[in-house]
Amino acid sequence: MGTVRKTITVTDQQDTWIKAQIEAGRYTNDSEYIRDLIRREQERSAEIEGIRLALIEGESSGEPRPFNAEDFKQRMLKAHG
């Protein structure tokens, strides 16, 4: 995987936070911290997209039907013990 060099600007407070994370041993340098933030955001975005698609599927599935929790519980117990 190739790399691209980027220059970013952060506030003094953000810089202090990043340095504290490095000093605590969570990261070895600024770049590792930023890459981890990007990875986490990519994972979060993928999760949100999955939820969004599930909501669209649910909305497209038609009118809601009444739900009886006790009937559901009995069906699950019968099917799965």
C-alpha cells in the first residue's frame, strides 16, 4: 500500500491531546494517531451505512404488523429451546 504525505493544521489544544496520547504509549507518533482516527471513521461510516440501508429496507417492506412480545418469546423458545 502506497503512502501520501499530507500537511495538516491542528489547534494547540488538539496538538496537546495528540502528544498526550503518544506520551501515554497509545501511539508512536502523530501519523499513527491520525491514521487510527481515519480507520475508526471509516469503520463508523460503514456501520452507519449498514444501518441506513437496513432502515430503507424496513421502510420499503410495507406496512408494519402488530407485534406480540409473548407470542414472539414462545416461538423463539419453541425454535431454539
